[in-house]
Amino acid sequence: MGKSRANSDNTINSPISVKVLKNAETDLPTLSHVSSMVNTLPDKQQGLCFNLFHHHLQKKIEDHLCDSDNPYDWVTCALLGIRNLGTEYFKRSENRKQQFIGCWPDIFKWLRAMLNVQDSFEDGLLFWSFAAEATRICLSLHQDVLHEDEVVEFAVRCWIGRQGKDGEDYYTEFPLMACLSVLLTGEQQRGVDLATSGYRIEKALDACDLDISDFASAFVTRLAQRINKSEHTTRMGELPFAMVGLPQTLGLIVRLRWLRFIPAVVNPKVGRCLVAALQVVVDEYPPSPDRLLTINSLLSVIQCSLLLQDVDFAVAIVERGFLGCVIKIAAFELTTPLPGVSMTCDVLNSFLPYLVFSDMVVACRRAFEVLHNHQAQLRLLKETKEEFQHRLIDLENVTLEYNIFLRLTNAGFAPERGICANRACSKKGFRSEFQKCAGCSFILYCSQSCQRQDWDWHRNHCKKLTTSSRNILRDRYIRFPRRLASFYIHRHLRQILAPFSDTIKSQKSFPSNVVVSLNYLTYPASVQVYERTVFLQAQIESDGGHFATVAHEVHRQNDEETHGLMVIINFHTHSEMEIPCVIHYDDVWSRGVSIPNESLKYEGPGIPTSDKEGRPLICPDYDALRAGVVLTKKFAFESGESVWAESVLEKSTSEVLKEFARELEMCKGAGA
Ligand SMILES: [Zn+2]
Ligand SMILES: [Zn+2]
């Protein structure tokens, strides 16, 4: 029978005889033939074939293992038959559906057994397509089983996959995707805390002796592989589908709020990868039917990752061109709404707190510069909804202000001040002149001998710090937000510390009994003032060893004499991410500046041409930062370039710095 196979290959819809079906019970080539052509048969015959396949799958694993050199050949043929019948066959009637449900334990028994011995198959891909199709059928007809621990474990194993003898990476994400979507709808219906669903995956990982990082890194590697492949395939190729499964699986994980997973994938490499995937899908032509869902999945993964406050991740996605992607999505979103709630505006908002980090300021500046040089993108932007355009303009304005501040500080503007923590010394100076305590990286000393003298006093606080407290104090990104905080607090000092204005006037220092909390989640940053003892009590009760250390740095001698203001910087919704720091009184940099305006005729759009009293705009009421912003817009308008052009930014910041020539000179003299 095996040799005559070719004769019947072209038969379409012609019934096969009862004799052939009978033969297929004992003859492998016949079975192989039947299973390969089953989808061309009339409906009734397909039913008979199904019984044949089920018959083979019902055999016990041990029986098969001993009766042939290739024990899995029979099963492979039977599974191939089931796969070829496919979802469509089992969906045709309730009876068929019940057939599948009845057969599932046998299908699953073999899939599990085969997963362990895939190397013995000639065609490594077959198993993976069985696994994918079988779970696809379950997803549409037999969802309950996708809840079962052993199926979840199977799905995880299929996702981890294996390295084939040929060096290829064999895996399929489909069983995992099926399980995740059933877990998600199940949990939603039952109102179970979603966070526990991630635990199901973790349990499965445990059973496979794997941890989350193995699981997560597989996503990164494979997503990168597929994107890489996309650069070598034509747009019409197989790629669009390949790009669908991984992003959607990631999207499901995010929607399940599997909290331990996201930190495992939030790093710059993944960020670049996600944006690259988004670019492939956004530009995909012709668009695959799953395109919108895939875009949404990728956006929600990025959005969720941004909540974790990983600065490197945020910088990486901006550098990789995320802004351009979001504009494209926002543009076609108007005509083709994405499923679910639109995320484009929210995603822009999540960038705001990151802008207080200098790397992000630089990355966003480049991104806006690219945007302004890109006519097609500017045209697209005009097609987006108004709310999106407003959010983008807000983001651009904040970027501009912070960019100018970064340029000013890089040129020596507003250097930070500090004080030697040794009470017997208390030398004041610029922060750069001091050394930090090696233990906490926070307390400053003017010399090693001062540190030795102070150690008896400081050691208690320094040694009590936990690792997480230390990490918070050492936050490598804190410098720029701290300098910005110092500028804002001095700018608004009268309002912020209104009840204590006497102290400020008379002593040129901060009042001793306050803590100022600055929240960068909004623009302008929101400010709250706390009574120091109340605030500290609450902090120290929760964890707060580092708060105590900082408080002692501020109040070295007694409650009457303070050396700085304790400021809590916040750019996260979680309070455990609050970073305390100390700023010292120095009001010379926040004064108003008047910048000579050679071109009084100038009238630019959206920029004030006169101040509140109607005087021509020469920035009398503008401090360095506002003057910088206004001048940049003015110079950009005059030169016809964007505010991001280097020549424009350079010109405006140097105008501002000229105003501070005397102060800058004094700092140099002081060795700052
Ligand atoms: Zn220390
Ligand atoms: Zn000292």
C-alpha cells in the first residue's frame, strides 16, 4: 500500500474504502496516507478517519515504545491527522466537539511524551505544529483543560523549547498564549486577584527547574531573531504572522499583571527590541488581520514597563525611535481605532517623570529634533487627534525647559553646595569640593581627618542602612533632579515656605522644622511641605533608615541651626521610590534676569512680547530658565529653525549665561 501512495495523492473528495481504513489500523504507510489527505475527504469519511486516529492514540505509551524502531511514527501520523482535521472540523457540531474532548487526554498524553524525545523525529517542526494546533483547538472548544497545571506546564515547556541537533531553536509560543488567554478571561470572570495568575506560570517554571529570567530572556532572544529576520524578508513574506504571536503573548502577560515578570524584561535591550517590533508591525504592508491587536499588546508592554521607573529602558526606547512610532499609531488610530482603550496619550504621559533625568532630556531632545526635520512625520502629527497633539506639545515644552537647564548647569550654572558633616568643622563650600562617606555615599566631608573625627557620631546611622536604603541614597540618576529641585525650590521659595518667611529673610537659610516633597509626576512639579518630626516619624516607622541619615545630615547640631533643606524627590507612584536629598540655601541663581532685546519688533506665535506691565519683553520678570525658554523660541522663530537646532540652543543659553558672568566667575574662584 505504501508504494501505491502516489496514485491516490490527487484524489479530492473521493471516498476511501473501508478496506483502506481497516489497513490503516495495522499498516503505517496507509495510516500516513490517510492522515495526510484527511482534510480533502467528505465530512462523513472524516468522522471515520477521526475514529482511526483516536484508535492509535488510545494505545498505551509502553506498547508503542516496544513494537517498532520508530515508536512515535504511528502516533505522529495520528496526530498529523488530527491536526489536518483542525479546528474547523471539530467546530462543525456539538458531537464533533465532544469527540475532541473525549480524545484530548490521549492527545495530551502523547504530546507530553513526545516533548521529551523530539530529537528522535526526523522533522523537528512537526511536533511544534501539533502542539500549537492541539492547543488552538482547545482554545476554541475545550478551554477548561488550559487551566490545568499539567497543561500550563506543557505550555511553558513548549515555550522554552529546545536546541535541535541542527542548531535551530525549536519552540512554539502558541500553547502558552492559549493558556494565558484562558487564565486571563477565567480570572476576570471569577473576579480573582489577577496577580495570582502569574503564580501559575511560576509554579510551572518551578516544575521545569527554570526561573523567570530563563523564561523572560527567551522572549528577548526570539523577538530579536524575528525582527532580524524581518529585515531580510520582503514585506509580503511570512513575517507578519511570525511577529504576531510573541507580542500578543507578552501583552497577555502584562494584562495578567504578573508582577514578577515585567522587571525581568525591563532593560534597554528589550526596550529597543519592543520598539523595533512595533516599527515592523506599524509599517507592515499589507497589514495582517492581527496587526491592531499586536500593536496594542506591544504598547501595553511598553506602558507597563515604563511604570517600573527604569531610566535606561525609557532612554533606550526613545533613542530607538519610539516617538515616531507613537505618532504613526496615533495617526491611523483615528480611522482605525485600536481594540480597547487608546493608549497613545497615556504613553506620552508616562514619559513625563523620566524627563527629570539628564539622559532622557538628551534623548528626547534628539527625538524632537528628528521629528522637526521629518516633514512626513509632521504631516502625520497633524492627522492625530487634538488631545494627542496637546500632550506632545506639553512633552516638548518640558523637554525644552529641562534641556536649557541641563545646558546651563553643564556650563557651571547653579553649582550645588554642601557642608562638611564634621560638627567641629562645618565647612561650607561647593559640593564638588567634598568627599562622600564610602558607606552611605551621602554624608560629605572636607577631609579624611574630618571623617575620622565624625565617625563615632555617624557610624550608627551609616551602619544601620539596609541595602535598599543604600541603593536609594546612591541613586546614580539623582544629580540632575536634585539640581532641578534646588532651582525650583529657590524660584518658589516665598510660596513654598510662606509660613516661615522670617527665617528666610533674616538668616538666608531654610527653616529647621520642614521637609519639602517634590513630585515630578506632574509638570510643573507639585510641592508639599511637611512638618519635619511628623514626616520623619512616619518614614522611620516604615523603613526609613536612609531618611534618618539624611535628617541627621540636615540637623547636625541642634534644632535651631540647619545646614540645608531636606527634600524628598518623587517620580514614581510608589512611595518606596522616594529619594531624599539635601539642598543648601543659595539664592543667587534664581534671581530675575534682563536680557537685552535687540529685536523689539519681534512678534512670534505663542510667545509673549511684553511682560505683565506691558513693557516690551526684555525678560525683567524672567529667571534664567524662563528667559532661556523664551529666547530659544524667539531665536528659533527668527532663524526659521526649530528650537532644537544646536545653533539656536547655543545662542539662547549663552545669552542667559552672560547675565551670570559675575556669579560664574566667583564659583571658579571658589574652585567649584
Ligand atoms: Zn555614611
Ligand atoms: Zn571638615
